[in-house]
Amino acid sequence: MNKKNLITLINDSIQSKNSISESGAVFTNISTNLQNSSKNDVIFYKINLREEKSIVSFQKRMEGATPGLLILNFESAEIVKNDDVVFIKSEDFLKVQKIILDELFPNKNTLKIVGVTGTNGKTTTVNLAMQISSLIGHPAISIGTIGVQDVNGALIKDIESTTPSYVEMRKLIHRFQDIYEVCFMEVSSHALVQDRLFDIKLEAAAWTSFSQDHLDYHRTMEEYFKAKLLIESKYLKEKNFLLIPAQERELNELILKSEPNTKIKIAKTLDERGYGKSLEERPLFYHSSYNQSNAEVALQLNEELFGEDKLKNIPLKKIITPLGRFSIIELEENNFAIVDYAHTPDALVNIGNAIKNAFPDHSLTVVFGCGGNRDKTKRPLMGKAVSDFANKIIVTSDNPRDEAPEDIIIDILAGIKNSYEAVVDRQKAIHAALESIGKKEIVLIAGKGHEEYQEIKGVKHPFSDFNVVMNFKTGI
């Protein structure tokens, strides 16, 4: 599509524009990635004039950027004088993106989109659901924290966020719609509030859990709760039900108390589906209550799509559990290290209880921290959660981002009522736990799971909890 045709296409939403060149560039892409743009890109970017940081960030990203056409919010017209810039109202951003996407990356509406929200459990649930769908003959992908995956592994390892922007989501749909039947997608509360799904309607949806997180963004638990509710009220196709795990009775009651007309269905339990308790029928991963819930929801989502008969005799042992979710590494002397993404108070309680139930004769050491630039109020709650079940505690860094890791650790320590060690360097903290391990002991390394970096002062440094444990184990 050339520049003249594009301008004509979106003309009704244009408030003003700077000088538009007569270049013969043909647009082949739409993006929000200004700093890496080229002359074939249409770039959308919003500037918040009330925040100096937003203006400076835009100016920095414009250095060396060469977008074919830049579409900005109308409010920024007074400060941006570059050529080939169009200004539209902020409320028209998604509408105009859709118009262009329909031309460049058309959606055939053949790919079934399934959304999963929840404080914890989203990643595991969409990954399990994707594998189950593929096992019963319906090729699927999952999109979320661990990228884009199919039954054979990663298709795209890193995406911009847990739930991609509307632009990136539409491009993913266009890319995979002729190859797969279903897309199981994590839907964050941020994405729901920001309307990232826009006109994408869900064939099925689930809400896995609800507990404190993201209060740096939503401010209150009530706002956070209302954000989650949007998955059913705004995006789920009519006549379809929001799925809730059987164990989440309190969540069920909260939803119906807040919105009595919400259409809810409780997922069938593994017991109701006839899965036995042996490790052959129910591998160790599913002996934790929350992973049982995740599996139950994953199975129920597929039942809603394809019917109950398709789900008979699906062996759980054939499903590969996602990396960094209750991932067990065997050590010597009947010891284990467990790497898990648990990074909220509730998630820590859940995995602590799961380990105690699965390994009642083992002592438990926990190595954990908390991310910087996020909800500070959960830090002492995480400390308290761990001190309620751990035999030994080592507090360390997670992704400190722009904060001093020592300050984050101090916040965590306010909630710890038992003895502890504080080791700022995460690798040294993990080594300390492994070096002092006794017989029949488990070391839980929580907070980062699958992540292969540690973010410090805007830089992502290579770091993997798995690699640290495996190198220690092999003496590297």
C-alpha cells in the first residue's frame, strides 16, 4: 500500500498532518517500534505531554529512526515538526490501527482465540491447553510469558509483553492462522484495561486465580478485580461461559457478588475425569493443588471447544510441563532443586504447600527476591509467606531494575519472622543454598523461573537459575 492510498484510507480520523513527502515507498508493515523503524513501516506512537520522561523518550527514539509514516496523538502536534507525520485523536488509535491491519495483515477469523487471565497460573494453563489441543488433533499455539509456542517448542522466544499489543497480536494471528486451529493466550489485567484485544472476541475464557499483584498499576484490589472481569464482560463471545477452577470457590463468590449476571462454569476436577492418584496417571507436577487446577482448566477449555468425547484417555504423562513451573532438578543424597516462577505472596504459599505435601520428609530452603519498580506492598507479604513454610531462608535479588537491590531486600525482610540470610548476588545466594544442603533437603529457587536474564538499571544481563544449578551440579 502506498502513502497516498493509506492517507486516503484513514483520512476521516486525521486531525492534522505535517508535510507529507511524495516518496514512492510502499508500506509493508505496521508497528509501535519507533527506534527500529524503516521507510516501509507505518509507526504508531503516543506521547504524554504531562510527563517530561515521555517526551524525552520519544525524542531519543526518533534519533536515527526512519519511519515511512509516523502516526501520533493529536495532542503532540505542537512539539513534533517532522515531515511525514499524521496526528489523530488518542481515542482513534486502535480504530486506525485496525483499518491498516485489515489491509496489510487481514484476519480471516478462522483461528479460534482463547483467553486465560489470573494472578497466577496463566502461563501453565495456556501451555497445557495448547498441548492437549494438539494431542486431540487440533493444532494449537500458546502466546504469553514464555513467548509463542506449539507442541514442538518455541516458535518465537521473546515477545514484547505477556499479552502483545493489538498490532502485534493481529500480526501473529495473520502469521499463524493458516497453520493452526487454536490460539491459547495469556490475557493480563494491563491488556484488559488497555483494550489490547480491541475487536478480537474469545471463543472461550478462563480466570485461574486472584490475589495481590500489580497494585503499582491498578492502585487498589478493587480496580485490579474489575480489570480481570473485563475478560468475560467485554471480550468473551455471547452465550459462552467464563471457566473457573473448582478450587477457586472464593473467586467464584467474588465474581457473582460483583457481577451477578456473569456466566460462570466450574471446571471438572481430575478426579471427576477419572485420573488416578498414582505417579503413572498423575505425575508429580499435578500433585500440587494449583497445578491440578491449571490442568483442570486446560482440559475444560478444550472440552468447551471440541466436546467431552475428545478428552477421554488423555495421558497427563505425555504433556511436557512448562519450563520454570515446578521444574525439578535431581541432586545427590535424595536432594532436589526446584525452579519456579512464583513471584507473588499467594504463589509462594501455593508452591510451599505443594512441596511440603509432595516431599513431607524433606526440609526446605527457599532462595527468593522481588522485582524492582513494581508493587512494593507485596514485598513484606512475600517475606511472611516464605517464613510460614521454609526451614531456611535466603533473600536475594530478582530483577532489581532501577532500584537498589539492598532496598528491595530490606522491604522483604520486614515480613520475615524467622532467621534468614541476605545475599545480594543471586548466583552467590543459590550457591550458598546448594553448598550447605543436607540430606533429604529441597532448595526452592523462586521468582524468575524460565527467565534467562537479570534486569539491572535498564540492562538485561544473561542469567538463568537453571544454568546456575546445573553448572553447580556438574562442577563448572
